[in-house]
Amino acid sequence: MNVRDSYYGNKKLVRLVNIISSLLSVFAISSVPLTLTAQGNLLLTPKRIVFEGAKRSEELNLVNTGKDTARYVISFVQIRMKQDGSFETILQPDSAQFFADKNLRYFPRSVTLAPNEAQTVKVQFSKKNELEPGEYRSHLYFRSVPNQLPLGEPEIPKDTTGISIKITPIFGFSIPVIIRVGENSAAVSLSHISVQIKNDSVATAALLINRSGNMSVYGDISVDHTSPEGKVTRVGTIKGLAVYTPNTNRYLKVALNKSSGIDYRSGRLHIVYSYPSGKAQRLAQEDVRLN
């Protein structure tokens, strides 16, 4: 191989590494759950922050439940919710979407936690008088900073005769921070409900959550089956389900329990979307007869 071929080969290799690294970062942001593995587990409460009324500050509680010291860098990211409930990061807001980070501040900007160590992160809301009525949302992002060499792992001798590539995925997760100004006119309805049965045993309830008004909605989904004889059985639940502005709907599938004696081809389903546990108010409900 001549020098020119080696140069362009290396250039293509670097480009490939950059692409793979970007994909790994995007995957980590969008799909890693709140409990992180690899180099430390992080327990975080609460899982969302809403500033409304006279509320101006909130404290997040972080606990490292892992066996290794873990470091996290904290920043704001902007996120779009898709119709299927998945997320993607964005730089500019969609139409009728407003970012909240300009009116928020937080400290510290990074945390280092030993095993079983806890710390708080304080988030403050300011300059409410500068905001028009409506809802503003940004996401507080906790990015794990990997150790150069995990404890107990021996260093691998380097091969100086060729090119060495090391790809380290960056894990992280985010929680929504929402500012609400003015009256909440959000309304919800459920539609396009159907039951899908696969292989004569696996049943799923599919539905569309429709949102209108100036605010997002957040709550729990419950599904009850009533048999032709009148027996009521809880067959499905989803906790902490949101439809963020500016989205007007969200498509949802709920896995139904395979309890013995339940025939999803007869009776009816009662689906309720309600405020989180502790609040009795229902956002929407709908019944569907099964044939």
C-alpha cells in the first residue's frame, strides 16, 4: 500500500469511528433507563419537575447504588416527543413548542458519588414575569463520565504495529423540567381503541391518546376487563405516561395480562387515563366492547 492509499484509508476509518461514536451517544441518550449500569448505578428522585403557581425551586436526590465511584455531568438538552412516545434531541423548537432552560438554573453542574453516597441538585426557576402564558419544557440531562480504567481491570498492552480503536459509549438519561404559566386548558380523550391478539394468546390493547389545550398531560393508564358474567379484572397498567406539547396525540400499546379464564374476544374493556397515584381525578376514560 502506498502513502496515498494509507492516508485515504485512515481518513475513512476516522470518519467511520466518528459515525459509530455519534450513534452510540444518541442510543444512550434515548434508550438507557434511569438505573444505569457499567460504572455505577444512579437512583434519582423525583423523575420530573413542574414549576407552576408559586413554586420556584426543587431539589433532586441522587444516590449511587453501585459498587464503583460514578461521575455525572449535568446539562440541559432539548427533546421532541414523537407520536409513538419515543424521543429525539433537537436544537430548535417545533411550532408551538417552547424551551424552558433560559429561565432555569441548577447547581452543582457535576456530581461525583462514591458507592452508596447521596447528593442533592437544586433547580431554580426565575424571571416568570418575562414569560407569556403557556408551557415551557427542557430536559435536565445526566451524562455518565466513564472511568479511564475500571477498578480491578488490568491494563491491556498496546499493539504498536497497527491502528488501535477504542469506542466508549456515553450513557445518560434525562428528566423533564416544565414551567407552566397561566391557566391550564389541557383536555384529553381516548380513541381508535382495538384489541390485537397474536398467536391466539398474546393480547395487546392499542389506542390513541388525544391532547388539546395549552399544556402537556401526565398520568397513569389502567385497563380493566369485564366478562359477560360481570367479573372485573385489572389486565393492564402503565405508570407515568406523558403527552408533551406541541403533540396533539400519542399512539399507545398496552400489553394485557394472560390471566387464565380471560377471553379477550368477549366482554368489554374499560380504559382509564388518570392523574398519577394519589390523585383521584381522571383525565379520560373509554369503554370498548369485544366481539
